[in-house]
Amino acid sequence: MNIGFDVMGGDFAPKAAVSGALLARKELPDHDRIVLIGNEKVIHDHLDAEGADVGLFDVVHAPEVIEMGESPTRALSNKPASSISMGFKMLKEKEIDAFSSAGNTGAMLVGSIYSVNAVQGIIRPATTSIIPKENGGVGVLIDVGTNPDSKPDVMYQFGLLGSIYAKYVYGIEKPKVGLLNIGEEEDKGNVLCQSAHRLMKDNSDYHFIGNIEGRDFFKDKVDVVVCDGFTGNIILKNMEAMFYLMVKRGLVDDFFARFNYERYGGTPILGINATVLIGHGISNNFAFKNMILHSKSVYEAGITDQVRVAMDQYSKGRYFPGEED
């Protein structure tokens, strides 16, 4: 497969990005190609500095960069030669099979929606975060910031997207989907949660177990935690802050080490017609490496095809990830 990678995105790019690509290259089979998208001279200079063979990669020249503070829509329009714009152009034309970047998150979201589009029937694409479990497994938190103002029907679809992701990427059989709330009772929470619960209750599209509370995150009780993007982003940033606080105090053991974002690299945008991953703006070379490797895993899991199947059978009482008709 051809893995498109934005070398110019991120606080420590392009040096950390090129270094991460070299680390990923060592772990990928020879038939997979990493396509480095960015300023060609800069890429060559950093490869030379690393003593690496330029022939290990395909390089696509993209002289412009969409900066973190720029308006996504305006920047994509005004900078067609930027690394993000070029990446989406190549993805749309199927010159690459996946595209990942730690650059402007808004530009990545807008580019996804307007270049490869959402899967038909998906109201709003979503992003996720991994929740380390006490038992050694992982859970999925969805959404983590893509949709701060979610509606009940959007939350319902988050459960479906999260269930598919948990099933096909992390191998969780019949993922248990829970709605994050302030109590387990059906009538608890705000209007959004109450309305979402009514839609999710007794549905035939995925295995909904009801409301769950924040204290249930790291237990085996739930595999997919559904919440609006505003809440999810706060939870994600809080987990990151707690991890760094524990590192600072020398309290990290094997379990808490799994909260390090570098291990996961990036998150796919679920619900679109291609494999696109967004990385953390402060990604280092290790995080970049894992983002590239994860993009391969997501692509090979066929998440986009599984979402299309789900939407074809949406609410017909015939669908659960992995189930045959």
C-alpha cells in the first residue's frame, strides 16, 4: 500500500516527522511505500542529515504549509500546493491509500469532508481516543472534539462508528457500547443524553449497555464510550494532563505508561470514504512512527467498507459488526 504522510505538520516537523518515517520504514514490509509530502529540499536535507537513502521513500513536493492558526477552509482554498491540500488531492485520486498529518486539525477535518466526503448516511464524522483498561485491553472514547455540539442522532451514530472501530481494529468481539452520563438511570443527565439514550436503547445496530459513569472508564464493563465532542475533548486532555503529572512525579508503572499518546500516534476520522489520521500537534518521532503504522492497520481493517455496510443495513435489525446476514 501507499501511505501518504504530511512531513510539514506538527510542532516538531519536519525533523521529527522525517525521523518518524524512518522508524516506520524499518517496521513495514518492503511492498509498502511511505509517500513523504512536503518541501522536497527540506525532506532531502533531513534524510541526508540522518544518513538515509532517499530511495526508501516516494517524495511529493508541496512547497506550502497550512499553519496551525490559519482558517481551515480559506487555507485549503488559498494554498493548493500545501502538504495537506496535496495529500487530500492524492487521496481523492487514489494515488495513496491513506493520509496522516499532525498539522492543522481543522484543515484535516475540512479536507476529509470536502475531498473524500462522508460515507452516505453518516451525519457527522468523528474522532476517537484509546482508553487503557485495567485488564490489559483497550476501550474507545468517541467523540473527542470533532463535534462539540452533537445532537442525539449524531450520538447514536457515534455508537455505531465506535463499535465498528473497536471490532475491526482492536479485535473486540461484540463491543459493549455505553453512553457517558452522570448516573446509570435512564432519566439521568441533560436533555442531550436523555434523548440519545432513548435512540440507543434496544437498537439493533450495535450492543448498547446503557448509561455509564466516568468511574467505569477503565473497567471491563464497557468497550466504547459515547459522548459529545466537547465532553470527550475535556476527558482526553485531562487524561493527558494526569499522565504528565505522574511522569513528573515518577509514578508511572506499566498500566499508566499506556496513557502516553506517543504509543498510538494518531486517531482516524471515522465515517469518511478513506483512511485519514490526525496526529497530536506535539508529536515526536516515536508518535509519528506509530501514526504511520496505525494508518496501515486502519486501512487494512477495511473500516470504510464496514461503515458502508453498516449504513446500507442501518436500523434494519440485521447489522452487528462481524455478523453475517
